[in-house]
Amino acid sequence: MMNKHRSNLAALAACMLLPLLGGCDKSTGESGGGGSGLTAKYEGEAWEAQAIGIYCQALGSAPGCFNFGGTQVKAGISTSIIVTVYNVADTGTYPLGTDASVYGGYAQAGQSTGEGGGKANSWITDGTGMDGEIHISKIGAGHLTATFKYVAIPGKNNPLTVNRTITEGKVDLDYSGTPVPVLGKHGGFVRASLGGKPYNAATLYVSMLDLNGNPGLTINTTTSLNGVSILLAGVTGKGVYNVIHMQPNPRSVNVGRNSSSAENCCWGAEGDVASVEITEFGPARVKGTFKGTLVPAAGKPATTSLTVTDGTFDIGIP
């Protein structure tokens, strides 16, 4: 089932892509000629945006938010690519398949149906936190240069069941607008190896309170496949904190999303052997590491313990 994050982004994808594709359906020209500033391989075939519809902009809706896209028309079919990133203040590699709380972003693809009237289908990154990546080699002074790749799943109301794969993407364009500065409290990441499988959070939430509203630390993260949370009651500063599920100050690391699958549900209960080290505790950010062996949660499908290694977090505090 599509989660709320993916559903909202899929609806946005349709809103953004359909005007582009509908407009291109009315064009009799085909793209090409080189030098448009936005190229890729779309399902393995060379793709280049038409100059007339290409755009690159800094958006004022979120810190360090940049958005670019364009459309190609070939044999009467329009195909489009759109990439949006958040919390970008410098060059580097950012994951695609995340929301605005993370250092990263999401990407979309679109294709007209050939029926005319602006009818089109859209695809969007799945929200796994690892659906692709964008490597930004230049950002600032009104110009963006980057390479990118991603896999997108069918979006909302898309009847097709096949993904779209974008590879060898390149953008080299001036951007319009003025980016919102990325401050110390913006963006973040949570990464780990869960039973040997990489995890990169697609959504982040942090509070310097425990679940009862008392001083502590609450970190909740999710992807479309899994989730990681860290709950530390009574913690007010740096240090190493062992997991303990007893009152009055329970401390836990929990992994999983509620589902019927033993592959991703759920771990964290009495018997865990785990710890969290906090290396920075405000005022702008919370940073640290976590590791351990978590036992299956009661009443959940998981039947064997889960080893968590290489856990690290660096999150801005709103």
C-alpha cells in the first residue's frame, strides 16, 4: 500500500507533470539538437529536454530547495523529467526518495498517453530513501550543475505497473529565484545497517522531549519499507546511553513498520542489548550513533533478533 508520504508526492507529481506534458502534446516539433542543458537516458534511450519548456529554479517554499525539469517530444509522445531537492547549501551527493526534512529530495517522470487532450501518466520515487541520487558539482551564483539517476514507481491514478528508470542524467543550467538559506537547524539524516541491509531515512522528526512531554530525546524516521526510532527519556546532554525498557526513564531503539511481513516488522523490547551515543545535543542540532541487537517485539511477525550496526544521525532541531 502506498504510504501517506508517497501518496502526497504522487499527487504533486501529477499536478506538476501534466501541464508540461499537456503543453508538449500540442507541439509538432521534436526535441534534439544538443545543448539544452538537461539530458538523460529515459528507459535506456537518449533523452534531451526541449529548450522551450526547460526550467531550473530556486524555490522559496523551503530552505535550499531547487527544482528543475523539462520535456522531450518524440514520435508524438511526450516524456518528462523533474527533480526537486531540499536543504542543499553546497556541492555533494544527495539521495533521491526523501522529503523536505532530509538532505535530499525526490524525482518524477511522466509520459503522455498519445490520446491527446493533455492525458498523461506520472511516476515518482518510492520513498525508500535510496531510490536514486543527485551529485551536485556546482551550486550558487545562479547556476546548477549536477548528474543524477533514479527509479520511479507509478504515481497516483497511474494504471501502468512498470517503473521508469532514469540514468546518466545531467543538468547544467542557470537557475531563477533566490534560494532560502540553509541554517544549522535545517535538514538531516539517519543511516544504519539493519540486519546487513542499508537504511537511509526518507522522513525525519525530532523533539527534545520524551513521549510524555518531559526532557529527553525522540527521533522518529521512516521509509516506504521500514522505520527507525530512538526514544530516550530523561536525557539532557551528551553521553552514552544503554537501552533499558524500565520506568521511570525508558530508553529504546526500535526498528520496523507495522505490516504482516517478518522482514520489516518489528524489533525493540525487553532483552535488547543496544546503546546510543549522543555527541552533540543542541541547540541547533542533535548528532550521534547507535548500535545493538534488538529482539522481536511482542505480537509482531519477526521471529529472530535484528543486528543494528553503523547507526548514525545528524538532525536539525526545529
